[in-house]
Amino acid sequence: MMTRWWRVRDENARFTRTPAVTLAIMAGALLGGALLNAEPLAETASAQPAGWVRSVAVGAADALAEVSDAVGLDEPHEALDDLLGRGEIAPGDGTPPVGGVVFVPTAERPARLWIAGDSLVETIGAAIVNAAAATGVMEARFEVQFSSGITRPEIYDWSRQLAAGLATQPADILIFMVGANDGQAIETATGFVGFGTDEWVAEYARRVGDLMDMLGTRVSTVYWIGLPIAADERLAVRFAVMNDIYRSAAEERDSTRYIDVFTAFAGPDGGYAALLPDATGRLERVRDPDGVHFTPAGAELVAELVLGVIGEVWEIER
Amino acid sequence: MGRARRYSALGGIVLFPTVTFAIFFMVVFAGAWILRPHRVAWRAFLLAAGWVFYAWWDYRFVALLAASITLNHLAARATLRWPARQRLVVTLGIVANLVLLGFFKYYGFFVESLERLADSIGFTSPVPFLEVILPVGISFFTFEAIAYLVEIRRGVVTPLPLLDLATYLSFFPKLTSGPITRASEFGPQLDAPADEAGIEVSRALWLVGRGLFKKVVIASYLGEALVDELFATPGQFSAGEALVGIYAYTAQIYVDFSGYTDMAIGLALLLGFRLPENFRSPYIATSVRDFWSRWHMTLTRWIRDFMFWPLAKRTGNRRYIAAVNMVLVMLLVGLWHGAGWTFIMWGGIHGVGLAVERLSRELRRARGIRRPRRSGWRLWVNRLVTFHVVALAWVFFRAHSLEAAFDVFARLGNFGPAPAVTWVLVAVLVAVFGMQFLPDDWTDRAVASFARLRPAVQAAALGVALLVVDAFGPEGVPPFIYFRF
């Protein structure tokens, strides 16, 4: 006979409660937790895509934040944040580094690379770090911020973060790649405007230009990697729109070079290709099944492309 | 490398540690207990909750879940209609389940291999290339469905009514990553009267809280502190960092998966269901066999009951045959985790470990040598050896390719300073591994202490726990490691 294991354990009524009391405990816990975490909850709510869900979430979270602030329940979280050193951007030494000049890197004076961007950089960053280390004259680090981009600085403000990061850890070369999350409404002085409208393009181009200008004063060269062709045709069209903006902005600035991976990762028919030949000619899966991100093998191809472009100017033998 | 993860905390409800899921669960909890006295409405409500939960991830795959339910219901009914052909019907049902699983899990791998082969000889592959998205949880509900059909064949259960089967396979706490529950365990709970004593709320909330802490705080910390970076760019690390990074992943996968299981069992308990346990201090195991009796226990018993014993029945279970069977079965378990050489290697290491242990036991028995007592230093040697075999295998499990795994191992010979190994990291690892040695009843004692608190104090304590989890956790919650299986 089978052991009825779900019956044999704890029949002790002391440890049980009615559904109503259980619901009250859970509701109390969630309300308490929401009040104690009101500030991060409000930030998360405002980071939602524009729409009624965001409006409702922001309204509720702001109300909670006000109550939490009024009764001082936001203080424990702030104290823990201070204790853990979170929430504040490192100020650096106060003097932003000024963009240097291109030089021939050596083992004694290697070129310092910083690769930064959204989730696309997860595999690409690792591949560039590995490839850069193999040159013996480059030192690389990378930073990934999932779900980040330029349309929503309230989620992650790349401009402030990169400025602060370069102040504390200077780099000679910045490789930047965002945009996968940017195909959404953007907030302007008049409110949110939908993707692809003239207002959207103008505002996005302004932000991209401002970011390139800021970075141009802090590193020798900015390499801006465009977005790859996507499996979803609508997404591919959006990526192409953003790539045009990156390319145009880079062409207007001496300190920035645009690297095209859109066409580089298209198949022989010009469309999306999940499999492409690697450096040895062997067919490899280069894109994740989501049709956007790169596999490690695909990231290695991007790294080859990027380091090839950098090497032409920086005279790096590979 | 900086890696702040910012998955939306409001986003998809398939992730338990999100605000959206908390709201969803409160609604489901209230609805389920209000409808509890109404047999059909209660089941239909739980089924609808499961489908909403699944649809939130990708609504298209609800049709897949419904197809799996229909398929298995028809197969189960057919066993009643044609009892003389029960074996054939069950076999066809299992094959259909495997075809479904195989298509979603292995089609891409198959087509890629075919394209490579065709390309290497200058041809074009005749099979169309499709990007097949792996539906979350397909391995788990397919394994449950197969177990259901086999249990019918073995006379352990009778075919469930369609609504019961659908409710069982779609039960959301276990839908995406188990525990792999049997129909013989879940079905009777659907028929049982509501527990008059009420809900084991203390145990349930303890499990949910513990799972949240394990997943959101510990697992995320270990990933960000060293693991992700080590496996992405191993060339940057010294021997000490690589070794601690391997230990850190060994700890991370445990807290991630067992944290999910804790939450699943706790949430099910709140809805009045008991799910089987899945973990029992796996890293104090003194052999690979012992490890598998403590790690992903519901998968282990599935493998044992539906793969190993049926195979042994056909081939015999004598010395070398049993050893070969163990290796074969574990290779298949590796393949179940993913179509790639890294998973095959992982399964192979465990299979060889199990086979070697089995052969040494048999040889000892054949020579009349008594089994050495497992106490004192011998016990610790066994534990350490087992732990390191398991940790070694995890490297293949985590790495994206065999080459990447060997890159990590290669760093073990690169002696130098280890700045990435911080005291906090070491303390967390000591805590995770040290917890494995707590006595089995420590949870019961902790639950008993928590249960004696007044409801208002319990709610306040849980609110503070949420503060700690949020403050110490990363921004946003990455998916569970086992979601991809």
C-alpha cells in the first residue's frame, strides 16, 4: 500500500489557521512590506512601459510612498541602502578625465577598454574581454544593465553612470551598445510620444548626440555598436530606425565610430540568419532563439569585428 | 564586470518574487478558499488560475498545455475502453508526449546539426529552420503526464476525470519547475475534504520566506559576486578565484532551485495541497548515489521508476549491466537538461560515479569484504570526494561549451592573488554549506516558534522579511536557473 505522505505529517491544529486569518496575515505582510519598500516600489512602477498599467502602478506606489514617508517607514530601507553603499553614484575624484589621443598600446601601457550596454552586451562584453586579453596589449571590463536604454533614463541613466564610471575608472576606449529596449514611447516636455514619430526621432537623436558628446570628452574613442537584425520583422524595422540615428550622430562626431552589425549578421538573402559561418567557415548558431541576442559563438564574431575596427586605428596586431 | 539585473519586479507572474505574482496569488487564494466547498467550481477556478499564470508568460503556449492535457486524457480513457490493449495505448501515449517534448526541446538542435552537415558537403538542408521557443515547464508537465499513464498501466491510479487531470497538470505552483508530482499523490488531494483544522500557514509562509531569501538574496549575490563573471571571462581569474567560483556555483544552483521549490511547496500548502519534497541537504551526501537521494528527489524517483527499473527489467540488473544502465540513464538525464555536450558530460560524470560505486559495492560483496563503517574521518573523506565530483560536474552544467568549461578548469593552475574572493563571499558559502548540517527537524522547530506568534506579529515579521529581501537582493529578479529545463 502506498504511503499517504501528505496525511502523515503534522496534524497539529496549533499550527493551522483559517483561510480568513491566513489572508489577513498575508495582506498585512504585503502591506507592511510595501510600506517598508515604498521607494524602490515607486521606482519600479515608474519604470513600466507607458500605459494604463504604469499609471495605476505609479499612482498606487506614490500613495504608498507618501504614507511610508509620513510615518517614517521608509527610513529602515534608506539606512540599509546607506549601509550597503547603494543608491548613490560614485563621484570619482571630481575631475572628469579628458579624452586622450590614440596611441599604440603596449604590454606596459595597454589600451583600457570599457564595454557597456544592455542585455546584448552580456555575451558580447565577455567575448570582447576574452579577445582583448588575447592581444596582450588591451585591458577590458564590461558592464551589463538589463532592460536599460536611452528612452527611459529613470530605469538606468547611462549618461550619469558612464560619466561617474569613467571618473573612477578611466578608459581609453568605450564600446557602447544599447537600443534593444528602446523601441517604446519616449517622454518629452509634452508627455510620452510613440515610437517612430518625428518627435520621437528628434528626441532620441538629441539624447544619443548628447551622450556621444559627453563621452567624447572623456575617452579617446567611442565605438558605438548598432543593433543587429532581428528575427521579428517589426523589431528589425525598429532596430533599423535606431541604427540610422546612431550612424548619423556618429558621422557628425570625430570621437565616435559606428559599427554596423545589422548587415554583418544578415543571411545571404539579406534577412535574419540564426546560423552563420564562424571564423573557420563552420556553420554556427550565432543568435539566441529569441531572435535578438547573440549566442557565445555569435558574440565572438561581434568581438572579432569590433576589435578589427579598433585595431585598424590603434595599430593592434592580432 | 558590473551586472545589475533589472528584470521588472512588476512583470511576468511566472516569476514568484514579483509584485504582480503577489497580487495574483492573493486573488487566487481568496477565490480558491471561497469556492472550496463547490467541487467543480473550485477545480475550474484552480485550472483557470494555472492557465492565466502560464498565459502571462506566453498566451500561445496555453494551447500547448491544453493539447497535452487532452492527449493524455484521451490516452487514459482509451485504456478503459480497450483494456486488452492497455499496453499499446500507454506506449502510444508516452511516445506522443515524447514527440511533443522532443519537438520543442530538440528540434532546433536537430535542424542545426542537419544544416551544418548539409553545409559541410555543399548542400542545403531539406528541413525548414524554425526558431522554436522552449515553453517554460514543458519538461515538468510532460514527465508528470508520462508518470500518469504509466501509473494507470501499473494499476496505481485510475484515469482521472478531465477536469481533475487538467487541474493537476496546470497547478501553477509546480507548473514551471516542479516538484514533479504524481497523479497518485495529487489526485486524492482534489477529492479530500477541506482540512477542518485549516491551513498550515506558519509552515507555508516560512517556506515562501525561506525560498525568497535563498533565491533573491543568496543566489543573486553569488551570481553577481563571482559566478557569472568567472564563466563569462575565465581568463581574468586566478586559481583561488576559479576554485571559489566553482564552489559558489555549486552553492548558487542549490539555493536557486531549492529556493524555487520551497516557494512552490509553500504556495501549494496555502492552497491546501501538499507537494513532495525535492531537496534534503544534498551537499552532505557521502556518495553520488546518496547525492541523488537528496537532490531533485522527485526527478530521481521518476528516473528510478520510469527509466532505470524498466530498463533493468529488460536487461537484467547484474553487475556490469547495471553499471552500463546507470551510465546510459544518466546520459539521458543530461540530455533532458539540454541538447548539448556540456549536459551530456554532466550526466556522464554522474553516471560513471554511480556505476563505479555500484561496481565497488558488488565487488566487495562478492569478495566477502564488509562495508567499511561510515564514521569519523572516512565519512568526511566520502563527503569531500562526493562534493568535489558534484562540483566538477556542475562546471559542465554551467558552461556554454566544453571549451568554456575547460577554460575554467585551466584557471585552477594559474596561481596568483585572488581579489574577487571577498570575506563576504566566503561567509555566504560557509553559511550555505553549513546549513546543510543542521538537523532535519530544525525547520519544524523554526516553524513551531513562528507559529506561536500572534497573527499581527507574524504579518509584521513577514513585512520586515520583505524589507530585508528587497534591500539585500539585486534590483529586479533574474529567472530561476531551472526555468530553462
